[in-house]
Amino acid sequence: MRGPAVDQYVVVRPLYSEDSFKEDNAKVHRYHKSTLDHVKLYFSCSKQKAKNAALTLFPIASWLRAYQVKEWLFGDIVSGVSTGLVAVLQGLAFALLASVPPGYGLYSAFFPVLIYFFLGTSRHISVGPFPVLSLMVGSVVTKLVPDATGPSANSTEEMSIEEKRVIVAASVSFLVGIFQLGLGLLQVGFIVIYLSETLISGFTTAAAIHILVSQLKFILGLQVPGFSGPFAIISTLESIFTQITDSNVADIVTSIIVIVAVFIVKEINDRYKAQLPVPIPIEVIMTIIACGVSYAFDFKTLYEVNVIGEITKGYQMPVAPSLEVFQSSAMDAFSMAIVGFAVAFSVAKVYSVKHDYVIDGNQELIAFGVSNIFCSSFKGFAVSTALSRSAVQESTGGKTQIAGLISALLAMITTVAIGFLLEPLQKSVLGALVVVNLKGMLMQMREIPYLWRKDRPDCVVWLVTFIASVFLGLDLGLAVGLGIELVTVVFRTQFPRCSVLANIKGTDVYRDRKDYVSIYEPEGVKIFRCPSPIFFANIEFFREKLIAAVGFNPLRVLRKRNKALRKIKKLLKKGELQITSKGLFCVGPGAGDVSEDEGNIEELDQPINFEDLPVQINWNAELPATIQVPKIDLHSIILDFGAVSFVDISALKGLKASLKELIRIDVEVYIVGCDCNVLEKLEQCSFFDDEIKSSIFYLTHHDAMLHILQKHPDCHEELKPAKVDDHTVQHAGGGSLRNRENAVPISGTKF
């Protein structure tokens, strides 16, 4: 229902073109800094700038001094203990994804948290192993150190396969940290914007499929060799189904029990999270039960199940990364660096908005880069943040990274003191815990129908990323997904939905004429809108749509008029056309005897020249001597540039040519809503000349339309082809096409 009169407004102002607006409104002169100015400012130093730099590099200094001990400490302790229990189990489980012994997962749950505590800007994410990243590390490990010792693994004969894999995992993780640190120092944290939520969703869903397949060998108790490269998932499934009859019943039963129990309790946690003070730590409970049963019945001997085995007590000396691994895994490491940062930043951004504080993308890159470098030096593998673990840390009352520090202390206690208690734990239990935590990622498949209905290009990005990541591997899949995402962006800008606008009656609002009933569209006027930047890739599309909107090709019309003018001049020269008081009169055989001499095609594209002709021709009237020229009922066109954010040099040339073609056939061109920066670019690139003037630019559609109505007061009437007596040819020198003094009417032999 329409509101009261207060919802309406009346504005009385002059009719503004861009030129007249500049005359009435002086602009403030702003000094635009040059590149040298920015460089000087960046390298300048002051006390305040040094202080800000220190606070940026060490965010702990800003939040620690404001720490509220009484209000926050208890919540951080409870959150840290809850998160630490989950982190220990996930560290052991995700180490299996990284193809290294489970104990090294505890290193990744400890060392990175210490660094992030000082350098990170998020107060709520739980730093540590992330299943997708662990799987990507594992794919490199199995590629460089396969189960069967081969040439790629023969670096040191004394080292076992497990030791080699630890070195490879640590080296590739070190390279991941180098990439993240480098990107952070170069201030390119914005790179994450190129990974859309759709792409990340499709990628992580595919990663969940890979994780599920990789854990089947532990759940079924099979010995499956590691495969790498494109279509490795098919080879893995083939190997599993070939050995399916050799599955270990004890592992299968244990896995089913763990999956069902954890799934049910997690559903209870989700449904009653408002009533529960802390989520039920079902993973910890099932792990304790599984360890107790293994101790009681000696599953390893009785059922020949695969257990974690010896967990190295304490921490080892730092090791140097392998340069050979750097050379073999550079592209893989870069993919991991981007994926790990993108996931962590996305989660951190959610919690920063929820709790109202700011996170810095560049500082996050530095924090994760240093964390991965430090962690890998102690034989850990690359880390990010797990969504489920971060949710536990935030939901159990965690306020700052002190909760993360406490969780790291639990991982340390497990490593140095009580790790031996987990040695009889079946790997199938860890595999089951990994699988049951994939629910969130696998449920992302529900997005497909929604995306298909709402945004099909986004749906294509999701499907292509998912399929490519499943079959080609996560590294190539990410590259393919990013490529198809950029293609869709180019597609959207290269082929925008251009439209013809019309006035909504009684308003100064203009909308697509196809969408509304009550519209006003004066005869002889078109309003064309292109909702996209105009650049080299879409300038031809723009010109095609403009031709379709006006209903004729202005260049063809111009050429036909120039050809007709040549014919008229030749007929006049031969005496077959005469100028009388009633117009041009054909006294000879007519144009049928005139050969069509097109001459130089470039001359036909030039403005119509009436210098050698004593009259100026009305091309919409019937011409003598059976000369045919297309009639045009358009006298003005308005181009809506409100959505044109930039125009490049290549597009400028095409745009200039299109405007000149219209102007040369007596169609007045107006441009409205042009951004000031685009207008400045046009001025700098010498866009304006004798034909295209800056006066064609107007502030709004309505300004341009009112100007046209003033200039053509009868354009709101139907402009049907007039009778011969109403059409005139006036002397060269200008004027309108209506009857004026000194105008000579055209007439011919066949009127």
C-alpha cells in the first residue's frame, strides 16, 4: 500500500548536462598521489608508524592488555580443555591422511598453536591439522615415497619408508609456510577473494570424497598401496574392491559401532546445544572405550588388527627440509598454501563478524606461514583450522587464543607423558572418527539444486570443481575450478544482459521496457543500457546489441546514403536531375542508367558532404530516380553508462566508431550516468573531437530526455512517414527537416 504524502518528493532544479553541472558546481581540487609518493610514504618512518607496525605484527599486544581475567579466564580454560581433547584425536587421525605415523599429528597440534598465539589476529579459530590439507600433503608423500621402494624414494638407504615420508611431509609443509609468509609480506592477502564460496564448497566436498576413500582401507583392515596423480581415486577403489573378501571383521565391526555412536551423539549435541553447557566429547569417550577394549582383549594379537603402535615420546631435534622435495612439489605446495589460508580466513571471518573484531588477511598469511615453517622444522605437517574443532573452541566459551594455548598444552602432555596409552588403539577407530566428521562437507551436495535454480554459472563452477577434484586430484582440481570460475566471470562481463529502457509514467524512473506495463517511450528515442564494463573482449558484443536495439546498422545506412548522394550528383551533372521550385525533378532515364560505383569504401564511411550540392536531402522522404535508402525513425539515442565501471583503450576506439556512425546519419547520441573516472579517462584519451563533444554527457536519464523533448517537441507524437508535401530539402547550412522558409521540396517522377 502506498504511504502518505511524506513518502513523495519534489525536486526543482535546472536540466543538467555534465558540462553545465561543472559550470554551476565547482569541484574541489584533489592532489592524486603518484607512485613515487606512495613509495616514499611506505618507507617513511615515525614513532607512531613503528608502534602501529609492531601492534600489527604482534596482535597479542593489543588484546592481551585488554584481557578480562575474571570474565574470560574460566571460559578459556574450559574451551581449551575441550578443544585439546578433540585436537589430540584429530591430530592422530589426520596424520593417517598425511601418510605419516599418527604420533606426528600431535606435533602439528602443538607447534603451530604457539606461533599463532603471538602472530594470529583471530581469537576463536583452532589452529592445527585440517583434513583437506592433510590429504593434499599425503598425496605428495605417496607420490614421492610410494609403498614399494622405487627410484623416487632412494635418497638414503638407511632410512625406512616411514622416515622418508616424514621428511617429505615436513619439507612440503615448510615450502607451504614459505609461500604463505612470502604472500603475507607482499601484502597480497586479497588473493583469497578469487576463491569463491562456491568453488571452496565444491573443492571441499570433493576432498571429503577423497578422505572417505582413503579411510576405507583402515575401516576394512586392508593393505592398499598409495596411488597418486589423476584418477588415483579409481585405482584406489579398484584395489579395495579387489581385496574386499580379505576385510578384517573386527575392524569393520569396531568402525560401525564408532560411526553410529558418534553420529547419534553429535546429532544430540546439535539439537540440544542450547541446553548443554558443553558438547558431549563423544570422540574422546569412544577412544577411551576402544583403548580399554584393546588392552583387555589384545586385539592386535587376537584379531590381527592394525593399531597405532609406538608413539615417539617427547620431541625430536629440528631437521632441515629437503631441496629435492621443494623441486618436486612446488606447485602442490602453492595450492596447499592457498587452500589452507582460504579455509582458515573464511572461518576466522565468520567469528570476527560474530564477536565484532577485525582480522587482517595479510597478517593471517604471515601467522600461518611462520606457524607452518616452525611446525615442519620439528617434523610436523601443514596446518590450517578444522571447522569442527573451531566450533568446539568457540561454543564452549573460548574468548581468546589462550584457549588454543591450553589445547596445545594437552597435545604436549599427550606427547611427553601419556601417549603410550593410545598405542593399542586401532587405526580403524581413527578412520571411523575421520569419516563421521565428514558429514558437514558431504552435506554440501545439497547446494547443487539450489545453485541450479538460482545461479547456473555458479552451479557449473561447483560441479566442474567437484568433478575435476575427484578424478584429477585436489591440486589439478583446484586449478581447473579456479580456471572455470575466471571463465564465468569473463563470460558474465563479455556477454552482459543489455536492455532497452523506458520511462515509468509519472516518474523520473527508467526501467527495462519488457518488465513493466505502464511505460512511456517517446517515438524516435531509444535508451540503451549495458550493465558491464566495456573492454576489448565485449566491445563487439556491445556494438551488436546496440545495432539490435536501434533496429538498423548505422554504418550500412551511412554507406547507402553516401552512394545515393553520389548517384544524385552524377545525375545532376549529366542533366538528368534538375532543381526546381518543387524539388529535384528527374528528366532523364534515371538511376537505371547509372553504374553503381562504390569507389573507395573508406570514403563511404565518412560524414555526408553536401558541399557540391545546393540542397540538403531529407533521407526519410521518397527520393527521385528510384534511388532507395533505408528510412530511419530514430532521431535520438541515450546510452546508459551507469554500470560501466571502466573502458579500456581498445573499447574506446570501438565506442568512438559506433557513436560517429550514429551521429553521421543524424542520430543524436547522449550518454548518461557516466562515472567521473570514466569521463576523465575519455578526456585523457582524446575521445572528444568535432563530431563527439562533451556536451552529449548528461547526469541522468531524465535530464537527457527532457533535453530531447525540448529539442524535438513533437517526438511524443507518433512519427509516421509524412506525405511528400511535408518533406523538405533545405539549403546547406542547417535547420530542421520541417517546412521552413527558403526550403526546397523534393519531388520525383514516381510520387
